[in-house]
Amino acid sequence: MEKSVSDIDQNTILKELKKRLAFEKSYSKVLSSMCTPPLEISRKISAEYAEINLGDPGLFPETKQMELEALNSIAEILQAPMGWTGSITSGGSESNLLGCWTARNWSKKTKGIKNGTLLLPESAHASFEKSIDILNLKSKWIPLTSENKLNLELLKEELNETTVGIVGIAGATGTGACDDIKALSEIAQDSNTYLHVDAAHGGMIFPYLKDIGREAPVFDFQLEGVCSITIDTHKIMGGLIPGGSIIYRSSEFSKTIAKGITYLSDSTTKQITITGTRPGNSVIALWVLLKYYGKEFMIDRVKKSFVLTDYTAEKLRGISSISLTFDPTINIIGFTNTKLSNENLVAKLKEFGWDLSIYSNWTRMVIMPHFSIEMIDKFIKDLENVLKE
Ligand code: 0PR
């Protein structure tokens, strides 16, 4: 016979979960992830406000207002002009899909382009492959320069009256490279083409580089050709997982995908997201991060990641069988070794509990704020042992 609800012993369930998930809760040996554990306060907020659904904002007007305030802070970081619009999303993939969807619809509406082509660098994240498939777009993947940036000359050769949009990457998944968004912006403006910038990872890093005395590429709305920007909140910022955002220069763009949902409690609701139901707790936690933790908190996180990246790169350079694939420009490291295949190396390190990933033909590390000097020292020791065997 099934148990009645009152018979269910929560403590037993929680104990079982604790046992089963013990190893999944910790990032203490995760060297491959752009995610990092959220703050304690975010976890509390997550539990406290689990029932809020921003898909029906009329029921939760205060949370809707907090979403606007959080977006306003992100728009300020991105130097968006008056009249910007945007939304909190489920992460970079949704934001990129929204950017591509908007590029397609805006190009159709303003220029009559049908069955058009999206131009994007070979470094673009897999979410663009999904977007191209879902939106039935054609695509041209533009090769990269020796600095892993989109090759502008090759892009210009492909640009024509069937182009629905250009994608630039500010912080590429595999290398951290930032495309020349200034040049892309000029090309986009000159040709009246939609430009979407994927700053899912770099968007919360580049704005703080000057503060830590490093060179910072310009990738944001200061560049007038930039139409929309993806920026994730669950990456270096440490918001609840998952969480992201997209900001548009103006409603001229976002209104081409807006859908009115008249049966909701606020019948004027217009959605500019893929998802309908959206978690309010994630937005509230983000609002707290932006309002109470803010700039100094982000500078600390970025600084810590960069100091640790330099430290890790230095240690790796000290191992004779290892070569760095590129000089790290942000907190992403790629390396190859002369002893083992990337697959074998990653598998052997996994035996010691370490998680690394393989990108293209190099072993990849993402140095997030959950790293520490002790963690890196331990890792380097295990790596040296594995390579010695
Ligand atoms: N754009 C860029 C530049 C990205 O690197 C990513 C994902 C996305 C968009 C898509 O973002 P969402 O995953 O939020 O939809 N970057 C991470 C990566 O591929 C995703 C990830 C995160 C993978 C944590 C593994 C992991 O443990 O590395």
C-alpha cells in the first residue's frame, strides 16, 4: 500500500539524498566548469521563494519590478543607452537563441530577408548550432585568426544582402578570446546588419579588468552597431544555476519577437523569452547580488580568478612535457602534452578526482572563484605524477 503524505519521513529522504549526492555538491576538484557554487544567501533565497513564477508577472509584481531593477544594473554595466530592453533567461543558450531569433525577425521585417544566413565565428558556442537548426537559418562559420578571433576579412567576403545577422564572441568557450567587436560594430553599422554579441562568459569579466589593472576589450553598447548582448549570471558572477540575461539596445529589436499572452493575470503581459514559466527565486537572488554585493564583489571574483589563472599557467609552463596552446587572456587555459593523448590524460586525472575537459585538440581548464592555491598545487602534483608514469 502507498504511504500517506503524513507518513513520509523527510529526514530519511534528506539523509538518502545526502548520501547519494555527496560527491556532486562539491566543486573542490572541478577544473572544467564555467559554473561555480552560488553564495549561501542565494541558496537561502532559492528555498524561500521557490514558488514565484515570472511567467505570470501579474501574480508577482514585486518580483517583476526586481527583475527590471536587476536588468537595469546589467544594462548599466553594459553601457546600454536609454530605451534598452531585456530579460532574465535560463542561461546563455536561451539568450543566444533569442538573439538569433531577433536578428532573423528584424531582418525580415526591416529588409524583407527570408531564408537568410547567419555569419558567426568558428569559436561560437554550440548554442548557435542549436539556434540555427531551430530557426531554420543558413549559416557561414567564419575561420579564426592566429589569435583565435573571428577573421574580419573573411567575414566581409561573406557579408551580403541575405545576411540576417553577425555574431561576435566576447570570451570564447574554448580560449576566452574576445573578437574585435569594435570592428564588427563598424561593419554592422555600415551594412545595416544585426550584430549579436555572446558575452555569456566574458560579459561579467571584461567590465572589471581596468579595475584590476588589466587591458579590457570594448564589447558593449558603447559600440553603436551592437544590437543585443548575452550575459550569464550563473558563470563568474555566481548567481543561481541556471541564470542568464539578454539586453537589447532598443525595443525596435525585441518587439519583433514579443508575444502577448492575454489570459495571464496581467493581460498586457508580453513575453520576450523562450520559456514561459520562469523562476522568480533566481531573479531575486540576482537582485541581491547586484544590489548588495555589486561592483566590489565582482572585482574581487575576477581578480581572484585572474591571479589563480596566472599562477596555474606559470606552474604548467614549468612542466617540460606541457605546452600552453595560447597565452591565457582571461580565466581559460588550454594545454597539450607530449606524454599522453588528451583523452588519456583527462581519464587518468579523473582517477585522482579531477575534472578537466577537452576542447578541440587541447585540454581545457576554466579557473573559477572556487579555485585556491592549495587546490592548484595539489592538482599540479597529481598532473606531474600522471605524466611521469
Ligand atoms: N556562450 C558561451 C560563450 C558559453 O561558453 C556558453 C556555455 C554558452 C553561451 C551557453 O550557456 P549556458 O550553458 O548557460 O546555456 N559555457 C559553458 C561551457 O560550455 C557551459 C558549461 C557550464 C559547461 C558548466 C560545463 C559546465 O560544467 O563551458
